[in-house]
Amino acid sequence: MNKQQGFSLLEILIAFSIMALSLGILLKIFSGGVNTASVAEEYTTAVQIAESLLVQTGVETPLQQGEMSGVENDRFYWLVSVSPYTSMMEDFDPALSTTALFQVKVMVTWGDDRANDRQVELTTLRLVNKAL
């Protein structure tokens, strides 16, 4: 009687091939997760910059029509645009209105190349007393 003990070379090669394929798939899944986390962190930073600029406009800087731009952290380029906003109520009788509305738009752009830049844009309305 010839009893075989252990695994054959073919069985070991098949087991290693299955293990290599499984590890390759797992590594790809984990690297995709790290990339997604990195992109999410960049979006969070961009939104924080945009929200900060929205809060500053009209408080630290005067609320007047125009544009301002700059760079934050040597990577995030921002543009703040302030323009008058006309509502339908002002169309009826603008002399009755003692306030004015301004639209404040903040755009934050970042990326490695201009073709695939990412961008976040936030917009709000600010009320200003015309007497000032």
C-alpha cells in the first residue's frame, strides 16, 4: 500500500495562486479607501475655507460689489464675488426699501493640473442697510 502524505506541488501552487489573487484584491480595495479618504479630506478643507470666507465677507471686509481672490495653504485658490441681488419686491417700488441684498459667492479650486481641478462653490445672500 502506497499512502500519500502531505500536499502535492500542484496543490501548493494552486493555493498560493488563490492567496495571491485574494491579497491583490484586498490591497486594491484598501488603496481605494485611502484615496477616497484623501479626497474627502481635501473637500472638507475646501468647504472650511469657503465657509470662513463667507463669514468674513461683510464683517471683516466691507460688503461692496467686486471680487477678491487669494491662495490658502499654497494649494487652494479662492475667489469671492459680491454682486447686488435684486428681488421681485424691489421691482415694485425700490424707494420703499431701506435695505439692499448682496449675493456673496465663494469658489475654492484645487488640484494638480488644470484639466482635472476640483471645485467647491458656496453662495449666500447678505442684507445691508442702505443708510450706511
